[in-house]
Amino acid sequence: MSDFNNESVAAIETTLNDVDRALERLRVGAYRTCQVCNIPIDDAELVANPLLANCPAHPELA
Ligand SMILES: [Zn+2]
């Protein structure tokens, strides 16, 4: 096998979960809304990170 270890798999699973949640937010029309304080997220922030679920006021959740 290759160099993949449990950490690599965990990182991939985290990314997949983030993609799933981003797609779900797109489906329900909440994609551009901060999941914590419900304000719109800047387009520039979403361009920098399309999987962003929260505005920059919550860096610990990014
Ligand atoms: Zn927020």
C-alpha cells in the first residue's frame, strides 16, 4: 500500500463532510449565510474558501 495513514484518511473524511454540508446549505438556500449569527458571508470569503459555513467572526469554527 501507499503512505496513506489514518491521519490522511481522517483529513479526507473531514473534507468530504465539509463538502456534504456545503452542498446541503446550497440545497436549502443557506449557503451564503453564517451558521452561527445568520448574517450573509462576504463573497470574497466564499471565493477564498467555498466550504466556509461561518463568517470570519468565528475563526475557531473555520
Ligand atoms: Zn457569524
